[in-house]
Amino acid sequence: MYEVIRKRLLIDGDGAGDDRRINLLVKSFIKWCNSGSQEEGYSQYQRMLSTLSQCEFSMGKTLLVYDMNLREMENYEKIYKEIECSIAGAHEKIAECKKQILQAKRIRKNRQEYDALAKVIQHHPDRHETLKELEALGKELEHLSHIKESVEDKLELRRKQFHVLLSTIHELQQTLENDDKLSEVEEAQESAMEADPKP
């Protein structure tokens, strides 16, 4: 049974019975040619017309199915191209999304670094306070410089005064030594005069 159906499908195309109708049309034509009476010929003629109509209908149906298949193929090609374009667009979107993900990761990393730096900065005084402290330290340094200059001036004055004092002491010592020598000379002269009285 399966083999018979398979053979009929192979012979008959899509199984619409066109081959059988043509065979019936040929048989009807032969009967119409061999018909004896007018009524029988008219009946065979009507059958041939009916079979021709069925064949034309089947042929028209086949043409419509063929046209429909062509349109479907064009439609499938169009859909295939659209799908290819959609796939290409999806690949581009995926590539763009990957770039955006990398950029988002970079921004997140930068933000984390900024937060860490901000925490470190918060432990230090702000610029205004630092400038105030620097200004105060500058004033204190200037004051200490004035004090240093004043102390150095006093020290230089004391050095000069000490030098003058040492010079005065040295001169006084020389004077005292000279006085001592003069006293000794005078005493010697007096002793000599007393030892040697005048006649």
C-alpha cells in the first residue's frame, strides 16, 4: 500500500490527480470520437468540458501555488536579509555595550579612587586653615628673626665692650707695672741717698 501511494505521488506530482484527469480526458475524447448517437456524443462532450475545467482549475491552482511559493521565497529572502541586518545590528550593539561596560568600570574605578583620596584629604585641614597656620608661622618666624637680630646686635655690643674692657685692664695693668717700677726706682734712689750722706 505504501509503495503504491509513493509511486502515485512520484507520478502524479503533488498528488492532485492531474495525470489521472488527463487520462480520463483522453479516454473521454476517444469515446466521443467513437460515439454512435448524438446524445452519447453530447454526454461525452460535457464530460470532456468538465474534465477540461477541472484541469484548468488545477493548473490555475498550481500556478497560484507557484506564484505564492515565489512570493514566499522572496519574502523569506527579505526576512533573511532583515534577520542578517538585525544580527549585524545586535553585534554592533553588543560591541557598543561592551565599550560602555568598560567605560563604566573605568568610571567606577576612578570614583573609588576619588573616594579614597577624599577620605585621605578629609583627615587633613582645609586650605584656608592651612594658609592661616602658614601665615601665623610666618609671623612667628619673622618675630624670631627680629629677636635673633636683636640678640646678635647685643652680643656684638657686648663683644666690643668686653674688648674695650680687656684693653683698659691691660692698659691699667701696664700702668700699675710702670708705677711699681717707678716706685722701686724711687725707693732705691732714696735708699742710696740715705746710705750715702752728703759731707
